[in-house]
Amino acid sequence: MNSLGFVTSPEVAAALAAGKPVVALESTIISHGLPRPSNLEVAREVEAIVRAHGATPATIAILDGTVCIGLTDDQLVAIAKRDDIAKASSRDLAIIAATNKSAATTVAATAHLAALAGIHVFATGGLGGVHRGANESFDESADLTALANLDITVVCAGVKSILDVAATLERLETLAIGVVGYKTTAFPGFYLTDSGFTIEHQADSAAEIAAIIATRKALGTNAHALIVANPVAHEMNRARHDAILKSGLEGCAKNGIIGKAVTPYLLEHFHTASEGESLKVNIEIIKSNSALAADIAVAANKK
Ligand code: PSU
Ligand code: MN
């Protein structure tokens, strides 16, 4: 461990020291978002995609108390297969690390650790946001408040369609988190290409996004995150999507699923009820976002 409290893998440390492009990747997707055994395959494939696009992948997680920025293949296997991997948001990081436990990191926690390690581009599937019924449950993902205070560009397929998208967009505005659509002004809805909500800004290339990142730095607006919303090319069947979402939300209510268990429960429900269709879309989302994030990291490095 260095004086900052984390260990950087040799590959990531070398890339950072040489000023080469690095892309942060989260681990909650691996442990709690995708079923086994595809989770491990996808984790490996995503790292390979980042490398093929000219950047170094840094998958972030906590293993047996060590905060890891970049994982070896053995460590990826542990995150994918072990049954003692918690789901850590930012507030959990120090507790998990100091008590020698293990956890996958959410968008909030991964973005926090990435920025701490000097990594400013991050790929995920879909952001957390305001849950349906949040006016009563107060369930709003810590992803939003974390990103409000971090210098990081997050490539995602919008926010998960299981959320209240309108409320999430309002919160993103309040929190000064920039939102730019990649080749679109239709805000993506994770499994769906278009959530039905429009966003103001569009960028059409990684170079354009790199220019936005450089200007944000010059203007000091990089104190808050930038979201690059990248719609999935092949969306889920909409009628099927809506029916499964409805039964998933009913399942949450019936089984008393609350708090951090809600998102993994709904994703798992989707994967089972759609007989793999949502899984296929989810995997496409993560791969496509990782490729774009690597292109952005490479382009930003040239600025
Ligand atoms: N995107 C995916 N799968 C996931 C997640 C995002 O394709 O599992 C995870 C991310 O780690 C995100 C978390 O931060 O879901 C949100 O959880 P919550 O709603 O409990 O904040
Ligand atoms: Mn929540």
C-alpha cells in the first residue's frame, strides 16, 4: 500500500507514470450485475477492448483489505467468483479496507478511487440515479452525489431504465454534472436506446469530447463529472422490457427488497425473465462504452 491507501497494479502504475491513457472500470457490474460465468468472461473481454483501443484498463475493487487500482487476472477471478464480495459505495470504502474485507466498487466508489489515483476517464454500464417512488423511499443512488464532486468523465448508456429518468436528469442538472449525448440528443435508457427524454448537448467524436474535457479543465467546471451518454445499438424489445420492469418492481415490493439490494435484484430479474435478452444487451452496453471510453482517454491525452 502506498501512503494514499491503495495499490496500483504494475501495468496501471507504468501507464500512469508514462502519462499514457488509462480507463477506470467498475467491479460491481462483475460481482453483482452479471450472472456467473458470463461475468468473468465479460470482465476479461472489456479489459481486452480497452487495450485494443490503445488505453490501459484499471478495474477497481477491494480485495482482503487492499484497495486495488488495476487487477491481475487472479484478482478478476476472485471478484467474479468469490461469495464474500460486498457491494461498496464511497462511504463503505474505508470500513471495508480497514477491516480487511473484500468488495466490488459501485460507480460512486470507483469514480472516487479513480480520481484519487489520477485516472479521469471511466466506463460503466448504466449510472445509478433516482429510484421510482423516491419521494417516499428517499432512494437516490450515491452515484449522483459522488459524481457531483469528482473530476471524471463517465461513459455510460444513460441511467438504468429501472429508475425515474426524469427525476434523475433534474438531479444531474442541480448537481452540475455535465451530460453530453454521443451522436444523439435522445437520452439513452440503458436497455433502451432512447429513454424518451431529450438532452441538450451532443458530441460526434472522441476528439470532440476530448476538447470538451480540456475546456472544462480551463474553466474549472471539471470539479464536477461529465457524463457521456452512449446509446446501445441493439435495444431490448420494448414491450418485453416494460412488462419485465413492471413484474420486477412488483417483486421488490412483495419481497421487501430495499436499499443497495434493489439494483442487483432488478438486474437479475431482467436477466432471468428475459431469458438472456437483457444480458446480451447489458454486455453490448459495457463493451461499447469501454471502447468509447478508451478512444476518449487516447484523444484527451493528445490535448
Ligand atoms: N451498470 C450495470 N450494472 C450494474 C451497475 C451499473 O450495467 O450492476 C451498478 C453500478 O455499480 C452502479 C450501481 O453504481 O449499479 C448502482 O447501485 P445503487 O442503485 O444501489 O446505487
Ligand atoms: Mn439506492
